[in-house]
Amino acid sequence: MTAVTMTLAQARAWDDTDPLRSFRDRFALPAGVIYLDGNSLGPPPRSAGPSLDRVIRVEWGQGLVRSWNDANWIGAPARVGGKIASLIGAAADEVVAADSTSVNIFKLLAAAMAGRPAPRVILTAKGEFPTDLYLAHGVAATLPGVVVRAVEDDEIEASLTADVAVLLLSHVHYKTAARRDMAAITQRARAVGAVVLWDLSHSAGAVEVDLTASGVDMAVGCGYKFLNGGPGAPAFLFVARRLQPTLRSPLTGWMGHVDPFAFRDDYEAASGIARFLCGTPPMLSLLALEAAIDLWLEVDRQAVAQKAERLWSLMAAQMEARCGGQDFKLISPRETALRGSHIAYSHANGFQIMQALIARGVIGDFRDPDILRFGITPLYLGYEDVWRAVEALREIMLSGDWRRTPPRVAGAVT
Ligand SMILES: *Cc1c(COP(=O)(O)O)cnc(C)c1O
């Protein structure tokens, strides 16, 4: 890929002809902020406020308990799941919106273990997102004969032995943005009788995902990152239709029952994807997520992919041209097919630099030990934004401004 730098005028010209330009106004972003952290928390779609207002006043306020039927609240996990399915190459009846990514990982890991002879290995990669690793160990602690094996990336293939029940992997890595070959790994796992649980937290809404074409068995993902569903939005889970009858959720809550409102004493799992539900859905969060997904459904996703590619390349090129010699080391793969939609640099003073950048209204984030992360989100970012973000970084470096930011407070959210 060739690095293409731009002048401010050129960046503006690209914005003027951007087919996605109108979507920027569909988000409520504060003035004076360049938001490069949609990979951590997407901004609110303007439709979310009026939608929640109506839900609170009309559906909750007027409809009261009747809204479970009259407003079809009860159908929302499947309905929103079905919409998310269309973004990730799944059938509508293979996805539900429910719980958190963490809880969904637990449910699907445990479900995949059932009925397999010991030893049952959960294979995963070192350096995966912490909750994924913690939950692998949590599942192992609750099920006899389950062990966790975390290996280096280049050892995954050799570690796929017959005792592996589940391979738990992120599709796009949360720090480096490195993207794995979903179809190839899924196939290799299947060859030894294992299933892969793909974590799509940094993929959904970021890169094209086709679970069906890739032969994927199980996946989970996050609602509040690139999908813009709101802080703590419900997550989603996917189970391929062919596997649904054989898999049981370990969290046998009543919403996963075949007939919750029969109030029977005995648990009988629902027949389809609904068996992976647990308790009453959080309707306000779920309907905010739905507003965000509805916006996604309007978007030409090829245009998103093309713009993401251009924004990313512009960022990389401007960083080289304007912040070269400042010790920023690109740790994301350059090739489009090998990465997600954020760009990460390591720098020894990364924490202070990011704080100085945020103080100037350019919001990215910092990840231990030394990583600056910038989310490239084509729905509301423009070329001028990326251009200005790099200029702000340059000023911080040349002026030494970052040295004046206070050191890190332990335990704070980064
Ligand atoms: C963000 C993220 C999560 C988040 O899990 P929560 O249960 O929503 O806190 C999980 N896995 C990965 C890979 C993530 O990036």
C-alpha cells in the first residue's frame, strides 16, 4: 500500500465528495471534538434520544406492562439480533441481542463443552482481551476436566489437537487491530473436531464479516463499540442453525425456556436461538441499540469499507510525514485484509501523550503498556478530522506539551 499524504485543502475536497458525509449529522457529537474512540464507545445516534423518549413516555408510561405484547418488547432480543445478523453474514434466526459479551462468552464456552469426554481443552491466545481469558478460566473452574491452554499466535495451529473442544479467539485484536483469517482457522479447528468461538467485538461495524461463508459455528460481539449502541449496550451472540439443537446454555433462565409464561417447574430449552437467552431483556438499552443498528441498516457497507481504507491510509501516511522521528511505532498491520478499523502506535510516553491529545479535543485511548489507539469510524469521521488529529499530535510532540500532563492514576478507565 502506498502512503498518500494530503494538504488540508485536499482532505476537505475528499470530504466534499464523500458519499457517507450525510451520516455525520446523524450523530450527536460535541463541537470541537475529533472522536477517534468509537472502537471503545461509539457516539449516540441522534435518533437514540427521541426513540428512548418515546419508549419512556408512550411504551413504558402509557402502555405499562401491556407493552411487552403491544410494543413487542418480548420479541426485541430476536428482532434486534436479526438486524445485527444482516451486518455479520448470518441468518436472522441465528443471532440474539442479549446480556454482555462477557456473559455470552461464558454461555457459549460452557455449552460447547457439554457432552465431550475429558480432557476438554479451551485453546486461546496469549494477549487476548482480558475478559475472554478470565472467562475461559472461569468456565474451567466450574466444569470438571476442562483445562485452558493459552498459546502464542504462531503456535495456535500446532496446538489444535484432538483434545481441544473450543478455540476462543478475537477476529480483530483489541490492541494491535490484527485480523485473523476466520474461514481458514474455523476449518482447521473443525478438522480436529473443535469449534471456534469468535469474538467479534472489534469486527462488527468495523470490517466485513460473513459468518455463513466462513463456516463459523459460534460468535459473540459487543453492542457499544463500532455499532454505537450506547454505554453497556446489550451484546449479541451467534450460533449456527445446524448447532442450535445440540447446544444448551448453562444459564438456564426462564427467557430461554420453550414457554416462559407457562410458568412450569421444569426447564425445557426453547428450540432455536432463544435458548441462549437468560433473563428479562433491558428494554431501554436494547431499544437504544436498535436505533443504532437501524442507522447501520441504511448504510452502503461497501462505501464504509472503502472510506475506512482511505481514512486509515491517510492517518498512517500523515503520521509518517508529520510525526516521523517522534518515536511512534505503528503496531497495526498495514494491509487492509490483515487488520481491523483502528490504528495503534506504541510510544514510551503514550499515556501522557494521549492525555495531552484528549485535552486538545482529539479523543483516542491508551492501552497498557504503551499503546495509543485511534478508531477509524467512517460514519462520522472525515478526512479533515484525521488530518487535524495528526497535526494536533505533531504540535504536542514539538511543543513538549505532553510533559505537563499529570502521570497516570492507578485504576482509572483508560
Ligand atoms: C470490548 C470487548 C469485550 C467487552 O466485554 P463486556 O462484557 O462488554 O465488558 C469483550 N471481548 C473483547 C475482545 C472486547 O474487545
